[in-house]
Amino acid sequence: MNAKVTLRENGDRFFVKFYPDNTKSQFIEIDIPKRLNAQNIDLTQQGDWKVIGLGFYGEDGHVPFEKGSYIYINKISDKQIKVAFSIKQYNDGKLIERSQTYEGPISSD
């Protein structure tokens, strides 16, 4: 996979950008509290998270994702990260789905 992941930390939060094709034009941005590191986050439930990009948008469970949608972020070290997600959501009446896993180096912006 030719993916790229960037990580920005601000206070008690992680801001992760996942570029599935290593291009700046297509990405998913994930915002979670650091306390949720290395935990599966169920996107069908309300919580302290935000997901936007590649046609998806959801925040704190207020914009519903379909059953089976989750994100997983694990900052393994200052240089390594694991990102996994499966996202399903209706957008303009059409179901869009994306699932991917990345484990490797954290890239700089």
C-alpha cells in the first residue's frame, strides 16, 4: 500500500490524517482524545470523536454511520502508528464504504 499517515498532537487530542494513496487531495481526518489510543471506537455510538474526508462526515455520533463502522488509532511510538477503520455511511442516498489498515511510520506534513 502506498499510504501515508500524519499525526498532530494538541493538548489531550490526536489529529490523524490518513492519505490512502499518498496524495494530498484525498484523505480522512480523525480527531480523538489521547485516552482512546489503542481502543476500537464504535462510530455508531456517541463519543468524543470526529471523522471527515473521502465523502464521510461524523462527529460525536450526531451524524450516523452504519453498523460495523469503527476507527482504531494506536500511536505505538513517536515514529510508529497503526490506523484501522471501516466506515459506512449514506451520503445523498448512496451507501459509501471504506475499510483500510495502515501500520508504519508517521510522516511529516
